[in-house]
Amino acid sequence: MDIELEAGRIQDFVERGNFHAAYNIALSALNQCRRELDQPGVDRCIDIIRGIVDTLAAEFGSRPDR
């Protein structure tokens, strides 16, 4: 799996505000990496998911520290 290609697709969804699609693609990529025993890929997918969550928190969260 080309994680960086998927990361680009995911970022496109995030930029358009389609967080549901972004998260689903990232989670699907993570599962594929797990099936392929690709730990660096899993780690990269987790980083991508964290980025999505951080973006959600910054845009919609009520806590000023986010």
C-alpha cells in the first residue's frame, strides 16, 4: 500500500471538511497495513488519524487549549 498516496487523498477530504470520509479511509488503510504486517504503515496511519482528530478538535472543540 502506498501510504503517502492515501495520505494525500485523506488530506483532500479533510480540506473539504469531509472528516467522516477522511477517517474511514485512514482506518481502512491502517487495517490493510495490519493485515500485511506493515508496522511502519500502521504507525503512519495512526499519525494520520491523530492529525484528523487534532483538526476536528481545533475546528469544533470548545476547549481553548486545542
